[in-house]
Amino acid sequence: MERKLKLRGIFLLKCPYCLETNLRKKSSWFEFDSGCPQCNYRFEREPGYFFASPWMINYPISAIVCFIFSYIMFQKMPDLAPLMKASFVAGVCIVTALILFPFSRAVWMFADHLFHPLSDEDLPYSENNVSK
């Protein structure tokens, strides 16, 4: 049951600790809030915390989607010009990477919370303690 909640939290982009607060800022698809005001979970535990999430999650998934899409294009549309095929594949790759960006960060946070849960020694998030 808890795994279903965690997966639902990833897909809905919710806090990995309380599963209630939104991860993203209201006006942005790409920016996350600094933390959860409800449970004091800090989203970015250290500078560069999210640096590896696109490299280890987003880009490999985007590449797999692009390989599948290019294979389908080469099989179903053999007469289409190579430049057109490359343009379509590049477009699909860019759109896929942009759509998956916040989800890769969420997966990164949920995995980190699984292996390194919030402890007392972690400084809690507070509205006054946010570094900009």
C-alpha cells in the first residue's frame, strides 16, 4: 500500500515525506519550492542536490523514447527525407525531456528519502531559513 502512495506522490509531484504539499512552485514547471511548510522537509538538502537527476533519470528515459520513436519512423516511413526524420526525432526528444524534468527530480527525492530519511540532525525547512 505504501508503494502505491509513493508512486502516486511521484506522479502528482508531492512532498516525499508527507505526500501532501506540491513540490513545484505554482507558476513554474521547472522550479521546486525550497521545502515543505507542513512537515519541514527540505527539498534541496545541499547545493547541487538535483544535479544528477537529469543525467541519471531524465536523459536515459528520453533517449530510450527517442530510439523507439526513430525505429518506428524508419520502419513506417522509409521514404521520408533523413533530415525530416532527424527533425521529428529531435523534437520528440526535446519535448520528452522537458515533460519528464520535474518527475526526474521527484524520483530523485523519493529515492533519497527512501535511503536517507529526514533525521533530527537535518536542518528543518522554514520560511525564514530559505537561502535564495
